[in-house]
Amino acid sequence: MSSVPQSASSTLPPLGEGATRLSIRNMVCPRCVRVVQRELERAGLVVEAVGLGAADVRTADGLPLDVAAAQGALQAYGFSVVDDPRDQLVEQVKALVVEIIHYTPAELQPFHTYSHFISERLGRDYAYLSHQFSAREGLTLEKYIIRQKVERAKELLSYQDVKITEVARQLGYSSTAHLTNQFRQVTGMSPSAFQALGPGSAGRLNLDKVG
């Protein structure tokens, strides 16, 4: 078994010779990364790198990769290999947004330059990325970012001793009123009302269901 560092990052190293980069839908957490690596290795593939939304693999014998076999290894866990280049691009955008909002420390988040950051990381014009995202998802990229921020706010609010002002600060909101407004638009309730439901609330979504 290979010893690939499992990372909640959408950035993989340059593709190695003989390897294939698989774009994988629904990889949204470190546990997803571990499961994908395990299942691909169980399928007899050599996993060279794996991160949010993608895995670099090759066959042990150097033969061409059977993508259908890789798909079969993952589908029981809710993952799927994405073939269409436009869908692959959208999955890269999603993985990057999840990485920024859920797994990047607040002091390193590009709160006011999401568009520039996403464009720079993916090497594509933001207007083009936004258009492709809307066309494939039926949702604007801006709204997707807001919904992921609200989902992160739900997670932070589940810690009962966390103040809403601190949640707003960690997510880069200019004020608690701004957070409250977006939170209410998405969930139909205020952050304080959500927090009052307690940590056992069923109000949180799996990150792959946000959209």
C-alpha cells in the first residue's frame, strides 16, 4: 500500500508520468479522502496523490487505466468519477470552495477576494468559471459560496459557547447583521435560533448536499 498524505486540500502535485488524474464527485472531507484512497488501492491501483475532489492513480503493471473499474470501486461509498471536462472543472471549483471555507484557518482565508483567489488557483477567468458553474449546477457560484459559508456557520454554532460575533469574524462577515441576513435567507431562521436547537440538531447538511 502506498503512503500518500491524505489532505483536505484540492491542490495536488504535478501529475506523475504514467498516472491519470481522476476527478471524483462528492469528496468533501478528510474522511472522504481516506476512503477514496483505501478503495482505489483495494482495486489494485497505485495511488500517487489524493486530495479533495481528485486522485492521481496508475496501474501497478503499467497497463492503461480501467476507469470503469475505478468507478466501481468508489460508487458504493457515494463517489463517482467525472468524465466530462466541464463537469470536472465544476468539481474543481467546488473542492476549492470547500477547502477555503471549511478547512482553511480564518487568518488565511481570502474573504474579500474569493473570485480572484479561485481564478488564480484554477488558472481560469472567473467569469468563465462562474458561467460554467451556473450552467452545470443551476446555481450561481456566488450563491454556492454563501451556502457553504452558512453551512460552516452551522458547524461553528453547534458549539454552544461560541458567540455569533465570533462566527461572523471567522467567516469574514463585515457584521453579525450581514451573517444573520445570509443565514436567514438560506435556512429561514436566525443564527441564534439555530444555535438554540442544540448540537443534536438535524439542521446541518452533508457538504456534498450543499447547493
